[in-house]
Amino acid sequence: MVPQNRGNRLSIEAWETESLRFTAFPISASPIEDVGWWQSLVGQPPEVEVTRPREGGIRAEGAFEAGRLILETLPFRIDLHLIPSPELSATTSGFATIGKFTEILAPFAQVTNKWLSLDSCPEIQRIAFGAVLFASVDSKESGYRQLAAYLPGVDIDPEHSTDFLYQINRPRGSTTGISNLTINRVTKWSVALIFGGGFFVEPTQISYHETPQKHIACRLELDISTSVGRREPLPRDRIPSILSEFMDVAKEIVIEGDIP
């Protein structure tokens, strides 16, 4: 088994961002009216807008920073996603990225807080912040050894194990001063592997050939949210503080790993 050397954790600057997400769950009695939200956030019309009358939803998207921002509105939730642009997703690491976690977090927080400040923003009873991060490693074994530094309560055998996946929720009381507000801190740790390859078109067939090249990375999925059981709306003027706490918690996990 791997000895737990907590000093071998990576710098936070080593973690790249695959995606970011903010989700708001309005109270059932609060009307949702997307009155030009995208225009208010980005300052220009979306590149793509899709209306879904049967679901009562709208999806708008366009370029934002180094990725694609997606605003999806449904009767029971509103999501802001930041994902890689298809034309810019290829990197030397082999994994799609929207940039370093330390650099992309602030612009995403800014656009999210802008939406929260709109007069048309509904009353919200629950919010969530999600992120998918990765840090490149040389091999599956080195990836498992790296994860061991973040998971002090888990014994990992890098030489004789495969398909490792560790998920846990460590709830914690909010530091914002809001009474009885619990923060869920769900983390999922794994090692991801991507093989190179491509399609080859021949006169009589199309075939796929895998190349020896492969890319490996430690992968961390974060889902930080207020507790499900809350029924009353969150104080509107305190929601930006909760979001800021979420992002501080996310950075703490990336730096410290799985801690109470």
C-alpha cells in the first residue's frame, strides 16, 4: 500500500479546469422569467438559442473567456455552465480545458454574481457550485500515488489496482452566519485515461485506429451545495457570500484534499 505522504500534494496552479457549473433552485412560488438574461450577462445576443416549449425551458450559449458559456433555464432550476470550446479543446495534455482553476474561477464568479444581482432573478431556496478538474501525470501508478496524498483515510495499491473511484460527502456548517445553513461538500477522486486515435477514410471503408499515445490525469469532481432540506428562500443579499464560500471551499479541497 502507498504510505500517506501529505506533503506530496500538487500546487493548486497545476490543476486545469474541464468545466464549471452554477445551479440555482428557485422556490416553487417564484416565477421564472428569462427576460434577456444572456444579453444582460454578456452584453450581446447569444450565438445559439434554443426554446423548448414542452419543457418550458430556454438554452442560450456563446463564447466566454476561453470556453463556451451556457445558460439553461427550466421551471425548477437555472444552470450556468462553462465548458471548453470545441475548436480550442485540444491541448498537449490530451484533455479539454477552459484554463487553470486559479485563473478561470474569478470570471465565472463575476458572471454568476451579475445574474444574481438582476431584478428578474427569482427567489432561490438552494444553490450549488460544481467543477471538474484534472492534473496530468505520467502513469496510472503515479496518478494513484498522487491521489494518496489527498486521501489520508484511503489505502491505495497503485501496482495491483485499477478503476479506482472514491466519492464522499463531508457536510459542514456555513460560515456566512445564516442560521442552520449546511454546506454539502461532495468530492469524487479518480485517475482518467485517454488514448489517442483517429478515423481513417479508405476507398471501401472507414476505420478507427488507436495510437500508442495516451494521456493520464488525476481527476477531481466537486459538487458543493446548500442542503436539500431547506424550504425557505435564501436571503437574496447573502447569496453572493454563500457562492464565495463555495469557491473558497473548492480551493481548500484542491489544496488540502479530503479533510473534515
